[in-house]
Amino acid sequence: MVDIDDDVDYVVVLNGEEQYSILLAGREVPAGWAVEGFRGPRQECLDHIDLVWTDMRPLSVRRRTDGK
């Protein structure tokens, strides 16, 4: 079965709390978010996020709980 999203490019975006999401390529990136650098079909972007987002806690919480 072919996923309809295979022909659509997305970009991985990251906010100041180091939380990840995806956005349709070519769309304006919302305030507070930045393009992380990975681009591709939806599932590839989600797979990339699974690899790089190893701690789901927001950055501010990690700093507070880890004493940094």
C-alpha cells in the first residue's frame, strides 16, 4: 500500500524547549520554532524524530531536574 504522504515533503522543526514536530515544506515556520534540518516524506521525518528526540522532557524541565 502506498502512503499518500510519500509525495509530500515535510520539514522537521524544533522549538526553544527542544521539542520536535513536522511541518509541510514551504509553509511559514511559526514563531518560536526553527527548521531543524531534516526534510522528506512524513514517515521519514517522524522516524528521524524518533531517533533524535531521546528525552521527551522540555529543556527547562531537564535543566531543573538535572541541576544544569
